[in-house]
Amino acid sequence: DIVMTQSPDSLAVSLGERAIINCKSSESVVYSLDNKDYLAWYQQKPGQPPKLLIYWASTRESGVPDRFSGSGSGTDFTLTISSLQPEDVAVYSCQQYSTIPFTFGGGTRVEIK
Amino acid sequence: QITLKESGPTLVKPTQTLTLACTFSGFSFTTFGMGVGWIRQPPGKALEWLALIYWDDDKQYSPSLRTRLTITKDTSTNQVVLTMTNMDPADTATYYCAYRRPRGDLDFWGQGALVTVSS
């Protein structure tokens, strides 16, 4: 299985400040047929299902605010929230969907400092 | 508008078989590359991918749970069913179904169904 390791486990950021979450995969998540990084980021608020934020490592899902951005390739990825808002308090998880099983990271909890 | 909803028992006993249904609307199993997957999340823990069924009836399972899982679809009732045998308290979790777009990610999720395994 591809192991997805997120860091940090949690972070507290002041409103309006930047939050950076890292995700590292044990193998490349590049899909051979199209050379895209099959890496997604999800946001999950308490009592709710995950919500897709980013796919193909850096493509923002429709309707997602542009303060959310994804970057990276191969095995190292980052989710950045450029200016933290109160509604961004949540757990963020990365997932690779290049290789079965489509594994998730352990999640990063983002809170307001 | 795509929607999915999980249904099934909230409590099962150890060694029993769990059967969960995912009733969906807003799409059909005719689009090349699409699928419906199952993911679970133990209380306070990370998401775990379980299984996926594709538009062409191809099925993929988590290797660690393969012997216990079966995923099927019924296009006449717009349902995807997951069965998990030999349930254990460690299988206590919220079980989600989700729509897989042809591009691969899961962009529509059900609200989840909490299943507790206890005698």
C-alpha cells in the first residue's frame, strides 16, 4: 500500500494568517497513463462528510475559495490556506488515487490561535 | 444534482455480517470511468478506503479486507451494496459511500452511517 504521511498532526493559526499542511507519499502518485499526480485534498468539519477541495494535486474544485491552493508533485505535496477564516476550522486529509488501495493521510486538524 | 445516502443497521454483533446500501441519484452507471466507493472512519481516526465498483462492474477492494468485503450494484434501484463479513468491534466506524468522477477523485459523499459492533 502507498502510505500517506501528513504533517503536522495539528496546527493553530491566527485569523488571516497562512496555514500550510504537508503530505508525503511512500511512492509516486503519478498515474502513468496521463502523467498527472493523483492526489486529492479533503476538508472535514465535525459531523460532516469530507468535502473535496483539490484534485490532481493543484486543481481547485469548483466553488472552493481561492485561498485554498495545492502544490507539489511525485511524492511531496502541500495544501496552503493563504488567509485563515473562521469557517476553515476543520480536519484536512490528503488521498492518493493512483494505486489501489486509494489511501488517505492521517489528517491535520486546523484551529484558530 | 448528485446525492448519495447510506443505510443499514446501526448495531451489529461480533461475527455477524454487515450489509450497507448506498442509494444514489443524479447519475447513472453509464459514464466511462465513474464509480461508487465505500470509505470508513473509526471515531476520531483517519479515513480508510474500502472498496470501489466501476461503471463496467469492475470491482476493487482494499487488500487488507478483501476476504471480508463484497461490493455490488443494482442499477434498477440505484443502489450500491457493501457487505462485510465477520464483524469485529474494531470495525466500529462511520461508513461513507462516495461518487468517483472519471478523473478519479471522490467529489460527492453521503452523510455517513455509524455502525457499532458490540455484543
